[in-house]
Amino acid sequence: MKANVCKVFLGLVFLLPCRLYAQQSALPKQTDRWAIQPDGSIKWTINGRLPHTDHIEMSGEKVSVWVQYGLDSAGRSSVLRTVVFPTFRMLPDGTRTHIDYSFQDSGLPRFYINNRQLKTDLANGKKSGDLSYNIKSISHKGIMRIEATTSNPAPVKIERSIFPSVDKPMVIEKFVFTNITDKPVTISMEYLRHEVRTDSLKSKVRPHSIIMGSANSGSRIVQAGEHTTFAVYYLATDFPGQPIMVNADAEEKARENRVNTILSPLQLKTPDTLLNTAFAFAKIRGTESIYKTKAGYLHGPGGLAYYAAIWANDQAEYISPFFAFSGDSIGNLSAMTCYRLFARYMNPEYKPIPSSIVAEGDAVWKGAGDRGDQAMIAYGASRYALTYGHPDSAKVLWPLITWCLEYSHRKLNDRGVVTSDHDELEGRFPSGKANLSTNSLYYDALISAAYLGKQLHQPKAQTDEYLKQAATLKSNIEKYFGTTIEGFKTYKYYETNDVLRAWICLPLTMGILDRSEGTIQALFSPRLWTADGLATEAGKETFWDRSTLYALRGVLQAGKTEKAMEYLRYYSRRRLLGEHVPYPVEAYPEGNQRHLSAESGLYCRIFTEGLFGMRPTGFNSFDCTPRLPNGWNEMALNNIHSFGHVFNLKISRVNKEKLNITITEGSKTIKYKVNDGGTQAVSL
């Protein structure tokens, strides 16, 4: 009798966490600081709730600018710009050997209105007779725009824009002064040129000059209702004696055109403006951060640390497969450059490929050993090749993919799972001798390689072997990692792991759904879900957005649409309209939630591969498993540049059980009808 009572008691103990967490799963309330505007930008109208400080990064082909901005409790503003020049480098070669310099408002040339100084840097004090600079609003959409006015007796409206040049190692800060009085106003900006030069002995190739200067300086009379423009530039050059020509209007127009070029393809159209806008912003950040280097176009994470360099996770795994959907030509060039650079390090001894190739391709970083990098590369390259739909590109990538698969196969232990030194967190959290992340990526890579090999007319025995290995690995993943942790039927992250980890979401994104119920319950339980998404490990404050982004996609792929959408809307609102905007972030506390760009690619993939369920199967084919949320009659991805075609994909509701899949390409239309939750094979 006592034994039976104990069994019942223990059963209740294991059931208790799931039930308790289900009751406590209400998401925190949110108060927006920012608002979506009719032009697709977001704006913070200053109306109290001070102090507040935030930061954003913007990038061009030769420069990146990190702007920290804010107002103190008295409404006094401050702007700090850190300008990074990825291709101007110091010695010895390393990950962080680019040059960067910071500039404060106190270093700006002085402005005068009717001979009275405008104090843009109020934190440093205001003298009698100075004019105050009062910020009214700040907005973002690829360009940071600040609207302000001056104090009486000479009120002037000021529109201030900060943005990177599209193709030059230069950042522009543009000031447009509009006379809002009924009398002429005299407005002037001082001439400024400030130059610093790097140590010639430590500079790569030659010394580098960093110049902050004024453009269009001088004094002019502005009539009532009219405006005048000044600019400040932040520039790197190895030839400071050459004339510097700055056309702020032309640079701004070029930046606007680049942003529009990014936004035009792959447009998300849903009934939810928040999601549409967050998707558009993620496309900007994910795609702008590509640098033109001597090795070719290289996507870089940014964050004041990672430029002119690639990583097996950020570039090969996260962002490059998105570029195959994006329709951005520079993005696709960067993807191919990424995989080609990694392919240089294939070797007959099957020593691991470096985790990162840095300094424009001149050096490598492999300080964490094998992080499962070969699985990352094989997964990303095979998905990219299929989705991009260009056989010639796929032929280039095939040797790299098969080499990485063979490397992983050789790393199988006696229990049939892949071993690696670490995972992508590089020892920040334990990952054992074999981890769930590496094995999940390897599993999907085998399946994608089988699809790709068929398209490339590889021997059937080879593609069949990949599918056989995938089936065996799936079984071994269940045996090795499948368990009950903290009452949830889910996965341990490594053999001796007994605490919930965020990366238990990865099998869902790879189509392994055997433990989806318990895994989803665990992901959204208070043990893992925090105000900022998934904690890396239950009970710890550390979070990395990448796991949250994979999880939201995986939960959609598992068919839990309403649960996924509830948390996706929450996350999107927090990142787009909350206190730190407007993009997905890397991590916290490490990096202070910097806007590393590959995470934005993962956000977009929640929609392409999660909500719309597009799984590439060939150069002109994909499986489509759409997840149309309740309350939506239709959703669409328009102007998709994938699978060798340009097309629109629309999902519409027929009734509670059926959905229509409509594909339009020019005048051609293809229609399918599928059960809600079902999969349709699509051929273009």
C-alpha cells in the first residue's frame, strides 16, 4: 500500500510543474514608447517618461555607425556616435583590428542663429544668451531622424539626420534649419576639420586618417518659411591630402534608395501591421550589414566588434539561407563569398574548419575549437543552394557540403551522435561532449543534402545514404537526448544536463516533433520564458535572442500556431516599439543587447519557414505547410526571389478545415487546396 501511495505521489510531483506553469504563462504587460507611422517608420514623440537612453546601429558597404542617444530627466539631449571602418585595419590581424572613433555633440561645429549660439550639447551647460535645443521626436527607418526646435526669441525648426554612406567610408549628419518665424533669420555653422592619424608602425598597408569635418558651412539669411542645410561628415581615408567632396543630399538619397531596395522584395502582407513592420525592419538590419572587402562582399554581425569577417553560425547558418529568399543581390553575393571562404579550409585529414574567418579573409579564429561548425555550414549551405535555385552556384557549394557531412559522420560516438568541443556559445554555458544543437543541424543538413544531390544528379546511392544516416541519427537523438527534465517530456542538452536549456527548441525547427508537446510547454514556462524571451538556461538572467527566434519558428512548424503567434506578437512589440528598438538583439548581459544583424535574418525566417512553412526541396520546388492564424482570412509574401523565380505566395482561408495556396508569377497562377495544417508540394 505504501509503495502505491509513493508512486501516486511521485507521479503528481512530475505532473505539477507543467500544470503550474500553464497557469502562470500570462505574458507581461507592455507599454509602447514608439509608434508605427504611415510611412512605415517608427517614432518616439517626447512626452515625458524620462530619462531614457537607447542605441542603434546602421551600416553601409564601407562603414558602420553605432549611435547612443537619449534625454535626461530634465529633457537635455545627448548623442554619441561611434563610427567603425571595417576595411581600415591595424596589425596584427585579428577579429577586432578595424579602426573606430567616437564623436560627441560637444565636438560638433558651433551653430548660431541671429548671432546667438545654439547649444546642442546642453549637458555641458548653457550660458546666458544661448539658444536651447529642444528635441520633439526621434524616428527610425534606415535613417535616424531627430526633430527639434530652438527656444525663443528666434524659434527655428531643426531636422537632424544621421546615416551611413552607401558605398563610402563615411557617415553623414545632416542639419536642416527651417525658419518658422515671420521674419528673416541669420543662421550659420562654423567651418571645422579635425583629423587624427593612426600609428604607421601598427597600421595595415599604410596609416589611416579619420577626419571629422563640416560641409556647406558659413552664414546665410533664411527667409520666413524657408530652410537651409548644413552637414557634418565622419570619414576614413588613407590619402588625407586629396580633396574631400561631400554632397549630403545625394548621400541621403542613396541611403534611402538602398533601404527601399532592401524593402521591395519579399514583402510580408498580413492583417497585423506590427508584424509587417517588424519584418521590414529586420530585413533592413539583416541586409545592410554587408561590407565590401578585398575578399568580396562579407556579411558581418556588427556590434562594434565583428566586421569584415564571417562566422559559421551567424553567416553560414543564420543569415545566408535568408538571403536566398531576400531577393537582394548583394546579400546573395555575400552568401556565396561566405561559403567559398570556408571551403578554402577543407582538408584531406578532416581537421575542423575554423569557426571564423576574419580581417577581410586574411586570418582565422578558432579559439573555441570545434563548435559544431561543420554541421552549421552544411545546414546553411544546403538550404541556401536549394532555395537560391541556381544550379551553377549549387555545384560550387556541393563539395563543401559533402565534406562537412563526412566530417560530422566521422565525429559520431559509440552511441551514434555527433561530438564537438563546444556549441556556438563557445563555453559560456556547458555543452558536454555531444550537444543537441550540433546534432539537430547535422540531421537537417543530411536531408537537405539528399534533396540537393538529386538536383545535381549525384549517384542515388549517395543521396539514399544521406537519408539513411538522417533516419538513424533521428533515432539516436531520441535515445541520447530524449528525457524528462523538471517535469517536461523534452530533451537534455547534453548527456549529464538536468536543467532546462533554450536550445531544446532546435529539433522542432528541423522537423523532429516527437517531443513537441513537452518541449513547447517547457519553452513557454516561467522556467525558460522571460520578459525578453528565452533564458539560455533555466534560472539564469542571460538570454540570447537567437534561441528565441529559432523557438518561435519551431513552434509554428510544430503546428502550435496560436501559441506561437501570442509570443511572436509579444516579442515583436517589445523589440520594435519598446525600450530598446528597433531590431532583434544578440544577448544580455553580454553585449548590452547590441543589434547584431544575423539575428534579424533569423527573425525573418520565422515567417518564411515557420508561418508560411516553406521547406526547400529542389531548385524550383518547396514543401509548403502554411500556419494561418485564427482571425486571419489571408496572408501573403510578395515579390519572393527564390527557386529561380520571382513570385507571390498567398494563403487564404476556405473554411475551418481548408486553405488555399495561390502562387502568381507574372500572368501565371497556380492554385492548391490543402487541409489546414497539411503540406503541399509546390513546383514552379
